[in-house]
Amino acid sequence: LANRAFHPEDSIINVSGVKVGGDNLAMIAGPCSVESYEQVLEIARAAKASGANLLRGGAFKPRTSPYSFQGLGLEGLDILTAVKEETGLPIVTELMSDKYLDVFNEKVDLIQIGARNMQNFDLLKELGQLDRPILLKRGLNATYEEWIMSAEYIMASGNENVILCERGIRTFESYTRNTLDLQSIPVLRKLTHLPIIVDPSHAGGKWWLVDSMAMAAIAAGADGLMIEVHNDPESALCDGAQSLKPNKYDELLKQVAQIANVV
Ligand code: PEP
Ligand code: MN
């Protein structure tokens, strides 16, 4: 179902009125984690003014250590919903457990499946039952074929609204958090008709790498960007080191617009 051979045109996925794919750029911005209503609202307003059209924020966080901040859970989801009402930005947030399928289906505009759950096949099958589009991030060590097969699981179960997200893969290099695989953009475009966006924040793990990789992703034909933006990165509860301040995000989107005009 994901195969380009049987579906030559690019798929355009409708995320609560925001079109993703084709000539449309998805600009997803927001904090790694939802920390408070005031925090998310301030970031969302600034990001929207810069040109973001979707708001991200983790309520359920897949942290490496059980002692790290795990997210605000359902309270975080309520905060995102309140900020959506205030700003009009549809929300993108990660689902980790089938326990919350119903509430996510009701409240979340674009359901994110994180790198660590890319091959949680039972969860993928359940996503096929939902009406909401799915943002499927590439697994930390997933090949293109494995990633496409995970999209296929969701589609074969009944939900063909899948957007792919390249977020860097594990390599021997440890200076950066992951290695951004820009080749995945033309390869996935050749193999599938699904939109593909890029997350340079989790790829590099450093805020000063985000600009160049974001521009390179757009130049390579990505259908959008997911970027972590924080109003006070130094005190962020998660991923401050890779988060852009709102003014930097604003500068970046101006540069991205110029590149998007040429490609
Ligand atoms: C995220 O986007 O919040 C996240 C945890 O990313 P990933 O699953 O790519 O590590
Ligand atoms: Mn993060």
C-alpha cells in the first residue's frame, strides 16, 4: 500500500485542515516536553508567528532513564488542547501505549509514533483502527525497508494516512546524538508515495546543528520539518541542548522559505 509502484502520485495527508505532502510544507514546532500551559502557549504563539503550522509537545515521554522526567501525561494532553484552542494550531504528540488509543484518537490531530516504538507491531496494528493521521518516526537502527514495512502495518490495518519522519540513525559517531540520513528523503520518495519530513533536532542533538540540517533537508526535498523550540532552553526539562529559541526559529524559517522557493 505504501509502494510508489502502485500509487504514482504523492499522497497528501490532511492533518485537521493542514495539508502535508505535494507542494505543502509541514512546519512542526514546539518543546520536547509539555511543561506548563504558559510555556507551551508562549512557544506556540511565537512559532506560529514565524510560520509554524503544527504544534508539537511531548506529554508521554520515552526517556532512556526511568529517573528522568517522564512527561505530564494526560495533563500534558489537556494543556496542548487548551493551547490549540487559543492558537488554532493542530497538535502533534507521541503515543506510547495502547491504553491511551481512544483519548489520542479524540484529541490529537497527528499521532506521533516515536523511534523506539517503530516496530511495536501490536501498537501499529491498533493505529490502523484510528481515524487520525500517524507520524511514524524512523527507528534508531531501522533500514528503509523495515521503516516502510512499519508504515505498511498501519496502512494494512486500515489507516492509510501515514507521514514518515527521518530523525537520524545510530552510527559509530558519538559526537552527535544520531547521524542524520538525508539520503532517506530521495530514497523514500522513490520507494513510497508517503510524505516525508525531517527532525534535525533529535538527529544532531545540538541546537547549532539544526539550521544547516533543516535547510539541507528542504533542499533535498523534504515535505516539512519537526523542530524543537523552547523559550528557555537552559532550564528545559528535556532536550534543551537541541532546542532553538523562538528568535532563532524565526530566522531559520525565513531561510527555509528562500530554499523552498528554489527547489
Ligand atoms: C520526540 O520527537 O519527542 C522524540 C522522542 O523523538 P524520537 O522518537 O525520534 O527519539
Ligand atoms: Mn526531544
